[in-house]
Amino acid sequence: MLGKKKNSDTDDAASTRSEPRDEPTREVAVGDVVTVTTDDGGTARGTLIEDFGTQDDSGSTRLAPDVRVRPRRWAIQLDDGGLVFADDDALAPGSRI
């Protein structure tokens, strides 16, 4: 047999050592508590209540002559009772409720 013989005692101990490793980033989901950065640069805490899915950048919709909006992925119910809409890049995940 070519190669190194496995020493099960040493290998098992090495595999159970607590070594730092990069944890995979978990995407947020409905029910998660998040911090959202709003369009004016402020931050607020809230709970994701709806996922509208990824949106293409096809443009915006005119709501009034001077008001245009573009679709956002998430609806967030803020802790203060407000409702905001945001995309993935505006969220910092918190804990699942």
C-alpha cells in the first residue's frame, strides 16, 4: 500500500478540534429580524413579512407626475409600526423569530 497509513486516534482527534472556519452566509427569509438601511441613509429594525423575489432593473413606475418608484424585493414591518420596502443589499440579518 502506497501513501501514509491512517492513524485513527490522531485523525479522529484532529477532526474534532475546534478550528475557526468560515461559516456560510445564510440568506434572510420571511420572519427574520433585520436592520434595514433606508433610502435616506438611516437605519431601522424590523421583521421581513414578504419576499417578492428578485426584481429586474427594468425601470421604475410613475405613481404621480413627480413620483417614480422601482420595485423592491422585501417588505419589512418596522418595530415602530412603519412599513418599508428594500432590496437585499439594504439588509443586515438578525435572528429568526
